[in-house]
Amino acid sequence: MPKVSPLMIAPPLIFAAFVGLAFVGMYRDNPNGMPSTLVGQTAPGVPERGLEGFPQTTPEMLVAGEVTLVNFWASWCPPCRAEHPSLLKMNAEGFNIIGMNFKDTERAATKYLIDDDSPFSSISFDPEGRNAIDWGVTAPPETFILDAEGKILFRFAGPLIGSDCEQRFLPALEVAMARTLDARIVCAKRD
């Protein structure tokens, strides 16, 4: 009986392993979701630098006593530009949105906000992207929902547009708003 070389068996085994990983990945709870280790924790800090001509974000603004959105964006990012009308609409509806501009130039970011209007209540500027690393941001845009005490409730990677936004982000935002409203009612009853 001829002896089979281990090199003949290795390629089919490697292929079978890849097929198995792909199969498991397709049937997990949310194959498009990216888990965040920060959900349930207090939000990381903010850069000490802002964009000239716009309100600077301070750490206290993350604990605003209301639901706050923290949006990581850049002027060179096409998906950020695509979601910009959604952010303007949310701002017009009264949502507190903090902008975290990163890996950008101050000139380009400022021009973008002047030309297209700013949806942000305050802005931090992180040209090297160091603060984005603390938040676990992989690529812009990413939006975090914070509760009234500054804890991260939800992380949304990608632009706030289309069915993905409607099916994942908006329900999470509604839950956060309901929790904040419930907390205010409880606090009002104690007084």
C-alpha cells in the first residue's frame, strides 16, 4: 500500500477549516455587528484640543444628564458626508451630538463644517487618532450612544443612513431615550 504524504492531506484540511469558520460566522446572532468592549462602561476621555470657531468638548459634556451621541468623523470620509444630513436632522430634533474629528486636518474639518453646517453641540479634534483608539473606533464614521451618566449603551459602526440605521441604531436610541425618561420619572417621584 502506497504511503500518503502529509503534504497531500494539508490543503484539503485547511480548506475544510476555512469552510467551517465561514459557516459558523454566517449563523452567529449578528454577523454584521462589531462587539464593543466599552458597552456598559463609562466613556473614555476626549481630546484637549478643539476646532477653532466651534465649542470645545469637555469631559463633563459626556455626562450631560441626557442621552448624548458621540460621532467620530472626518472631512475626507465619504460615508461621513453621506450621514451628515441625518446628523443635521437629529440635531434639529434636539439631540445632543458631540463631534470627534480625527485623522484630519484642522483646515479641512473647519471648511467642511462651515460649508455644510455643523450638527455638533461641541467638537474635539484628534489629528493623530489617539483618542479614537481609546474608544475602539476602527474607521469613521462611528457613533456611540451614551446614557445620562456617560455610560456607553451602544456602538454603531458605519453611516447613519438606510435600513441598517433604521433596524439597529434607531431602536437602540429609542431604548436609551426610554431609559432616560424612566430615570427622570423615578427621580421626580423621589422629590
